[in-house]
Amino acid sequence: MEQALTGGASPASGVRMLPTYVGSTPHGNEQGNFVVLELGASGASLRVLWVTLTGIKGQRVEPKSQEFVIPQEVVLGTGQQLFDFAARCLSEFLDAHSVGSQGLQLGFNFSFPCHQTSLDRSTLISWTKGFRCSGVEGQDVVQLLREAIQRQGGYSIEVVAVVNDTVGTMMGCEPAVGPCEIGLVVDTGTNACYMEEARHVAVLDEDRGRTCISIEWGSFNDDRALGPVLTTFDHALDHASLNPGAQRFEKMIGGLYLGELVRLVLVHLAQNRVLFGGYTSPALLSQGSILLEHVTEMEDPSSGVARVHAILQDLGLSPETSDAELVQRVCAAVCSRAAQLCAAALVAILSHLQHSREQQTLQVAVATGGRVLERHPRFQSILQETVTLLASECDVSFVPSVDGGGRGVAMVTAVAARLAYHRRLLEKTLAPFRLSCEQLAAVRTQMRDAMAKGLRGEPSSLRMLPTYIRATPDGSERGDFLALDLGGTNFRVLLVRVTEGGVQIINQIYSIPESVAQGSGQKLFDHIVDCIVDFQEKQGLRGQSLPLGFTFSFPCKQLGLDQGILLNWTKGFNASGCEGQDVVYLLREAIRRKQAMELNVVAIVNDTVGTMMSCGYEDPRCEMGLIVGTGTNACYMEELRNVAGVPGDSGHMCINMEWGAFGDDGSLGMLSTCFDEMVDQASINPGKQRFEKMISGMYLGEIVRHILLHLTSLGVLFRGQQTQRLQTRDIFKTKFLSEIESDSLALRQVRAILEDLGLSLTSDDALIVLEVCQAVSRRAAQLCGAGVAAVVEKIRENRGLEELTVSVGVDGTLYKVHPHFASLVAATVRELAPRCVVTFLQSEDGSGKGAALVTAVACRLARV
């Protein structure tokens, strides 16, 4: 099995492991009327069914069905004869039941080894079960059926799915039992199927989702495994069969062969004078004279010895009582071996699933079907006993098929219809998140316009704030510096030593309680000073007055390097008495109140500028800073002549764009979805930071949550059942996007993450959640990339260059932790700014190290 899944199986072993393209088990709410055509499920007959699925638990409508015997000349004739016969039977059945002629959906149960390339395309590999129709092997049987239906005329029938009887059996499990993930059929022939992780199936080249695999285990022919259990009777049966050397495993188990094995044993015993006084009748010597029905009747204890006598007498034999008892023992031996071999193969599936899913105890339901399992008095019990013996660590329940798989084939068809409908709803929901190159180019152009207006001092959603930082590090900076970093719920104090050998950092993290973040400004800045005092005492710095850089990651209008007016709080902060005030003054006032120390506050810096300066120390080409974490922002080195309100025409000035507010003037309206509006309205600053709310880590999880709620209301997710857990705001953290989208996670691990949130879901649900996360994070990365493209193009045009080589310093957990965000940003920049060669550098402690370097550069320039 495992060799075949990886594409490395020896053809001689015969286990094909064929994908069936059935990717989902039933939810239980499937409904509608479906036509089912069964061919090969029960010998030389064909069955047509009309199956009604109610979608209501426990409410079943008995299917209408009709069986047609296939003439022997058709079984051994041409393929066109066979499929024309099937189309006539189909038409006859539909005529008799007056079902109407329009829009019928058909599931085709074709129970022979096939190579399936989609749900409705399947090529016959080889005939089995006595069929030998010419011109079919190597052909798509669905197409042959469609052509025959078209030749017959009269009905508009869409062949939705081709399924073998084993898959139909698995899919026909009653939903009350829970999804069956293994199907087992022992009828004329035998086969099994199960739900496999798509990433394990080499031919699919898929890394997500699941697919049902038809093992085609009847063709298993491994000499090392079967050699010790093959008898002379097995060899004789195989030699006389229509396909010598093929289907060796099936010939030891399938109902088409059990009677013949019993006959060969009885002939052998009679010829050795152990039975019937050494007499063999012409009937006993005739191939096929003992059928499965005879075997089950002779072995059935309720029939008694009398029925054994009657069957043997019909064969022209005169058995004694001892003969009848011995014949029963032969039947029991042949059928017990069949059941035990079947169990051993089933345990191979269980073992594989247990190993691949890394489960200590595998709990699984096996749907069973076929006349041997249904009619033989002991086959099922021997099967179960042997499975328990060989796989004691597995909790296996056996669920008998209700109607031989017909309902299951209808269910496959219904599931396919449901998935197609859900796919359309999902695509419609996510379509606004899938941005075209033209839309992204429009964002880039709008940002360029907003940048130009902001720099000129005209009304703009981009504030384009001067930071009074005129240079990046040149490598000559030296000294000890303090840095403060306030930008979220944690506050850091750092000691930064800049030496010839590099930068050394000692830091401590202090938390800011929500009561402080949303209390008074005096309370907030007193708390900050308390933290600084604590840090200085621990580092032995008390009494020293070191230059200090203050990373303050909120929108500020700077009036100088050490003057910053807070424009508005973001990221959940709302301390009173601070907006419109100089935060450096507020800090100095708190220091004065404490009278515990002296501090030389040299510079106020936001985290974006700190990131650019931190990376600029390593790479002098770094002229842009980018933050994509809880919030998002960007800064870059602008030509001083373009900055209104700051005197001077030469040199550069670092501009803090505050691009989180881009679009607050309504310019992003064409990209905003109803889910963005919900997140915005529920935020503490409705109508503000619209660009940030489409990009940053504080909001992406909430966007995903609202989409999941919408899809649940449409019935696409969680079977339409709303959960209180998902109604809880902020329950879906952005870190879950990064975890769920990780390439290294199997689907079961994605399910585990979601189940930890209290969400009960199927593998289909997990795939949809993954797709939603991908759409939301992809849009965020592309919008971010469009912004970066606008900035680097501005730098290139400022300098009149044909091509610009520039580096961007980046920080923020979303950018660093999300598995695809960084590459999507880079790809978008390449697309939208083809004349710029952009290198992205991940910052190491931009907020702390960067603030110290701003201070160090200011001290260097002051000395000059």
C-alpha cells in the first residue's frame, strides 16, 4: 500500500491504490433525487435505482430499484453492446417510474479496476468477475456511458460521478454512526477503500485535503505474503479461470470463487476415498457446479444437515451422514480462511491510518457490503474476531451497508453537488479578497498621490510627518545609550552599547496593565518612569545620565528630534490627557515628579524609524522602514526639498508616513468588504486606520472570524450550526493564521488547532478555514507590497534613476512569523515596481536598538 501511494510499487504486487476523487464524506444534510446505475456490483446483472435523500437525520425513503440480468453474449460481447444495454435498461426504468426527463443527476457504480483522473472520468484497467467486453479496457467508461445514453435519447441525464461499489458502501453509512472512513466489500469479488491524506498520494501532487483511495486489493499478488497460504486448490482454480495469474487475493476471498474452491476440495477428498465412498458424479466434476449460495446454505446451522444432503443429491451424490458433516467442515475451512485473510488486509489499512495520523488509539467505522458478508452465517463474526486479535489497539465498529451501496453512490453524487454549490458560495465570498494586478496598481497610484499631498501639507490620509532624522548610521557611532520602547501591551527598557565590535543590548520587559493603558496619561507615564528606575537599579546605572532614545509607536507630529505631539492613540491605548500633547514633555514631567534620576531625552522615535535605523547600521542602502505586526506603518528617506514646513533644500529627512491611516478619506472604499466594515465598526476607532485594519495582526483574525460566521450561516461551514465560541470577539487570533497556513502542518494538525478553539469540524471545514485564512493574509501582504512599491518608486523618481537598488528594514510578528507573508510582499513589489531592486532585511530589535542608534547618530552629528 505505502509503496503504491508513493509511486514506487512493483507492478507484480498488484495493489494499485487508486484515487477516486471523492474528497469528502457525507454531512448528513444532503438531499435530492438521484439516479444510480450499478454495473458489476453483483455478478452478471445491472441495477438501476431512484434514490431520494431527505437531508433529515433518521428519515429514510426506500429507494426504487430494478435489476436486469445481462445476457452472456453481452458480458462477452463488445463494449458498445454492454453500454447500449445499460442505456436501454436505464430508459426502461425511468419510463416505468414517470420521473420526468429534465435535469437528472446520475451516479455510476462501476465495480471494476479503473484509473480515475477526476470524479467523472475513469479508465478501465482490466475486466474482472467474468466480464470480457472488447474495446473497453483503456477507455473512459463514463464517456462510453454518456455516448450510449445519447444514442438512446429521451432523457437529459448528467453523469456526475463514477464510483465503485466499495466507495459507494463507505459513503452510504448512516450519518448517525458518524462518518465511515473505510469501505469493505466481499461479494462476487472483493475490495476495500479508505480516506487518505492527499499529501500521501504521489499522483495527486496535493498537500491539503483528503481523498478516498480504492485499494483494488483483489489483485494483491505478493508471493512472499501469499505463497505460504496458497494451496493446490488455489492453483487449480487460478489455472482454470478466465484470468490466470491475476486477482490471486480475490480468488481466495470473493464469492465468485468460494464455491469452486469447496468443489475442488470435495473432488480431491472423493478421489482419495475420504468422501462419498470414492464416487464423483459428473456434476461434481463440472466447473461452477457449487455456488456461493450452496456454500452458505450448507454451512448455515439453522438449515441443518438435511439441506447439505439436498444440495449434494442435486449434484448426483448419495452422501452418508458423516459425508454431510465433513462437507460442512470443508465449507467452514474455506470461508474461515477467506474471512481471516480479509481481516488481515483490513488490519493493514488500520495500521497505516494509525501510523499516518499518529494516533495511539484509532477509532474508526468500517462500512461493510456484499453478499458474502451479508449472507454467510459466520463470515462477519470471524472477520471481527480476527481484526480484534490483530489490532487490539484500534476501536473498530462495523456498519452493514443498507442497500448494497446504491444509496452510497447517490450520496457521492449528492456530496459532489453539495461541494460544487459550497465552492460557488465560497468563491463568491472570497472574490473581493482576491485582488488583481490592476487593483493593486491603483492602490500604488493612490498612495503616491496621498504621499505627494501630505508632503505639500495639503489634506491627505497620509500625514507624512517629518521625524527630524537627517541621516542613517555610518558605522562610526560609539557609546552607551538608554532606550525606551512603548508600542503595545509590553514596555521595554534597554541599555545599548555601541562599540567597534558591534551593538550589545541588555533589556527588560515590563507589562502595561489595561487599566494603565486606558487610564490617565499621568498614571501611564508614572508607570513608565517606575520601570526605568527599576531597570537602572538592577543594572547599576543609578545616578548616571545617559542619552536616551524613546521609541513611541503611535502617530505623532514631530516638531523636533525631541518633540513629538501625539495625534491619536491606536492599538488599544486610550490614556486621557495625552492626545495633542508633547509626549517627551509628559515623560520629563513624570521624571521630575519622581525626583529619582536625571535623564537626557535626546530623541523620540517610532518603531518604524527604529527599524530602518537598526537595519541601516548593517546595510547603508537601507532607506525604508516597515512594520507589520499588531499595527502597520512605514517610513523612508525623502529629499528635504520636498518636505513642506521644514526649512532647507538639500539633504534628506526621514518621513514617518503613518500609513495605517491611508484610505481614511474613503479612497480604499472599492476594496473594503462587508467584513472589513464589521471589524471597523466594532473597533475602538471606527472610520480610522482603514489600511491598517486590512493588513495588521490586530485585525486579520477578526476578519477571518466574521467570514467564518458568514459561511456558517450559508451552511458552507460546520454543517450550518452556529457555535457560541465563534461568536466571541477576538477568539480567532492572527497567530492562528500563521499556524494554519504553515506548509509543514498536515490537515489533522489544522483541525487540532481549530478544535482547541472549541470548534467541532470536519476535514472539509478545515480546508475551507485554511482557504479563508489564505485569502485574508494574501490580500494583506499584497496591499502591503503595493504600499512598499509606491515608496520605492518615489525614492527612484526623486533621484532621477533608471533603476534603484534599495533595502527595506522590516519588523513585526506578522511579517516574521507568517509562513508566506514576506514572500507575497516581495512578489507584489517586483510586479508593481519592476525598476527597483528591493532587498528586505529583517530587523533585530528595531524598536530598542534603533532608538539607541537614532540617539547615537544625533550625538555624532552634534559633535560635528
